[in-house]
Amino acid sequence: MEIAGRRSRVAVGVLLAAAFVSLAGAQDNLNSHERINGYTGVPFDTTGYAYDYLVDGSLAQDDPGNRRFKTVQAAYAAAPAGTAVKPTVIGIKPDVYLLTATESAPASLTITKNYITFLGLTDDRRKVVLADNRGNKEGAANNGFVIIVNATGFTAMNLTVVNYCNIPAIRRRISR
């Protein structure tokens, strides 16, 4: 997802539960290199890309002096807005990062700083997952969005954003 040159409000959310059921693989089961919603099936390896801040879920605690953080929210809070010439890049190591917010918040994370890039440091966008339970009804924190973008030049590369709702029927399908 890339939003450049204009102020936009984008709500990003995908159903996490689908990732656990057999129907979810449809996007990734490419028999050729034809494009499906922009995805070609060709690996995109960003493990060697440069970044300004690092998110690593395995850290024992945040290390602001070295720009290393345990959560996406902490790294975003510490990072300054970038510029069109030099965006601020937040590198995110492979893991599932649960984004949480108060129930009254419209989103788990609201991006308001210009020219920020979230970069999944991986060879497979499914290895870096930003998720929250902002689904509809049963078990959801509220009916909101995982990420709202209200900034110029925001980019998210090589990662997956999911919005899940812990419905009992889905839990039963997962546990089989």
C-alpha cells in the first residue's frame, strides 16, 4: 500500500480468521506468475534493506538509545516524520505483533506523521503480521480499524495487516 502526494484516510483491515482456514490460501496458490490484486507470487526479499528504527518482538525491553523497540506502536511513537526525499523507515522483524488500543479508539494505530514507511524485514509478507481484534461483535474490542492513515507519503511494504474477530465457529475450525 502506498499513499503519496495527498492527505488520505485509509482504513486497513483483513480478517485474520481467514488465514487459519483452508479458504485463505486462495490468494497465495498461484499456478503462474499472473497478477492477482497486484501480487505476482514472486518473492520480495527485504531482509537486507536499510531502516531507521527497528521493531523486534523478541527484545526483553525497548532500547530507545539504539532505536530498537518491542512493539510497532513504541517505534512509531519514537520515530519522527520523514520527508519526501528521506522517509523514516521502521523495519519490522518477522513476528505477529498485536496492536492494541482503548475500546473507544477508532483504530489500533493511527498514522499522522508524514513520510513513514513500515518495512517487513522478510522474504515473505506473511511472516510479519500486524493484528488486532477490531472485528464486528462477539469478542471484539470495538468495531474499529487496525490502522487509519491520515498522512502524506505513508508506505507499508512486505507485511500483512489483519483484523480478526474471535467467533466460536472459527475457533472450532482452527482447533481441528
